[in-house]
Amino acid sequence: MFPALETTRFETETGFQLTVEVPEERADAVVEAIAGVVTLKYGDYDTVAFRSAPGSQQFRSLGTGRNAATGKVVAVPCQRVSCFLPETADSAAVMEAIYHVHPYEEPVILLVPALRTLHVRGLDEDNPNRFWNRPAADWVPEEHR
């Protein structure tokens, strides 16, 4: 299913790309719920997750669930939260945790097979493009300057 990537620069790991669309006010709760089940470890870091800038999610309620039917499509401001789950993660427990904190009856949650790359520690540390070999950019945490 995934290509064999023959390289000494990085290793690969299979797992799942988890994506959740959630109103911005509940995005922190979703990340905390996920991190309460799995460490979200990514190489030498943990609690690694991505949150998009606010966008909008659209839908039209069919009236067959808890909510009344909507005559037209409505839009709700949302963020997209995503992270990687290794194959060994308890994905069912992660989903249960998301459902517990998510405000929707039918949250948009996607769990897609994924291949991630992980650096080989110690390689390429003198690369002039690495942030520690350049003047500190605004995004570099104070602890890493």
C-alpha cells in the first residue's frame, strides 16, 4: 500500500492520520481529549498536533437525528485538528474521547491510513537551513534560542 522508501536520512512508520473538524471554542478540548489517550509522540517530541486557522464547515440537517431539519445549508466557523496515531494506538478509545467532548451529534472525524517519516537523530545537524544554525525567527520558542 505504501511505497518502500530506501534512505538513510529518515525512517518510516505506518499508522493513521486523524482529522477532526470542530468549532474553534472546542478545539482545545478535542486536542486534550486525544492527548489524554495517546501521547501524540512524533520522534523526539510529544503532544504534536496541528490546528488550522478558522474556516467554515457547512451542512444541512436532514431532520432524522436529534436536530430539526434545516431548509438550507448552514455554515459554522470551525478549525481542523489533525495528528498522527501509530498503529499501536487505541484508536477506538481516541474516538470515544473525541465524541465525549465534541459538541456535534455527528462530528466529522476522518481516520486515514498514513505513512510518516521520522528523522535519524544526529544527521544533518550542520544544515544551514535548520533553525538553530540561523538567526532566530519569531516562531522559534524562547527555550530553543
